[in-house]
Amino acid sequence: MSGPRKRRPAWVRHYGLGIEFAAAVAGFGLVGYWIDRRWNSDPWGVVVGAVLGLIGATYNLVRGSTKAFKEAADEDEEDERRSSES
């Protein structure tokens, strides 16, 4: 018994992508900081961690944006189909 899924507003999805981006960079940067403190490798742990965070966050951002674009295109097609049936 699954009805139509309720979608979140677009601004909420974009806000979430931004938070995920910042969290990934900060999280990997903190891991790099911990590595620097543990093995005295200043500043390479933070640099490598931040770069890995940026790469992962950018991948996630592109994937989320592509998904949102496809959903918007599908909605436009559905709206067009409904208007032509009426």
C-alpha cells in the first residue's frame, strides 16, 4: 500500500547537499589533523585529508545534482503529459 511519495522542497535538498559537502571536508580534515598529531607529519595529513574530502564531497554533490535534474525533468514530462490529456 504505497501511495505517492512526498518530496521535500528543493531548498531542503540543496541545503542538505551543502551540509554534506562541508561535513565531508571537515571530517576528512580532522582525520588528517589526527594523523598529523599522531605521527608528526605536519601539514600533510590535513592537506591529504582535505583533498580527499573535497574529492568525495564533489562526487556526492555532482551525483545529487544529477539526480535532482533528472527528477525535475521527469516532473516536467509528467506535467506536460497531464496537461495534454485534459
